[in-house]
Amino acid sequence: MTGSRQQIEGPLARLQGRTGRPLRYVIAGGLNTALGFAFYPALLWLFVPLRTHYLVALGISQAVCLAFAFLTYKLGVFRTRGNILAEFVRFSGFYLAIYAVNWAALPGLVELGGLAPIHAQLGFALTIMVGSYFWHSRITFSHGQTHD
């Protein structure tokens, strides 16, 4: 095997199997975050009527981003062959609970904790990013056979 081919296969090999899951999770999370930051403003910019119905745009954005995130985690990170509907229900349930906790926690962090809203939300988001890996690996995608 040539040296350059070995250099390419080395990093790619690290993404395979269970040991590559955390790195694949970070990559998928980056894609999901980028889509989340871009999709909502794009809807408002591309579809003028949604500018006055921004909550409708938010609902569309959240639904599309949730479906995209589910597929990236199922197919790209955890690579399960489990019941797709059951996994999607567990996945969606997790994020619905997170949305509810976020709505409750943010005012407390800002009003009672004295944090700036952006800092409070960033801290909350970072906590969720770490916690969601454990939830998805142990709950959402734990019932399906993996093909790692």
C-alpha cells in the first residue's frame, strides 16, 4: 500500500465502527447545526408570505430540521436497522422534552441567574449536545441492530 493511500485510509478508518461514533456524532451535529441556523432564515427570505407568519416558518423549519437530524443520526452515526417509526418517536420525544425544558430554563437562567440570553442559551445548547449523544446511544437507537 502506498504511503499517501495509507494516510487517507487512516483517518477514514477511525470513522468506522463503534469507536468512530463520537466523531461521526460531532460531524452530524455540525451539519445539523448548520442546517438549523440556515433553514429558518432561508424560509423567511425565500418565501415572503412567511415573513408575516414567522411562527409557521418556525414550525416548518423545526419539522424539516428534526427529520434531517434523525436521518443523519440513524444512518450516519448509529447505523441501526431497528424499527424506524419507534426510533423516530423516541428521537422526537427527546427533542420535544428538550424544547419544553429550554422554554422553562432560559427565563430562569436570564432573570434569576443574571446571564445574558445568548450566553444562557449557548450553555444550555452545549449541555444538550453532550447529553443527547448519551440519550440517543442508550435510548433512541439502542434497540436496533447496528451494522458498524
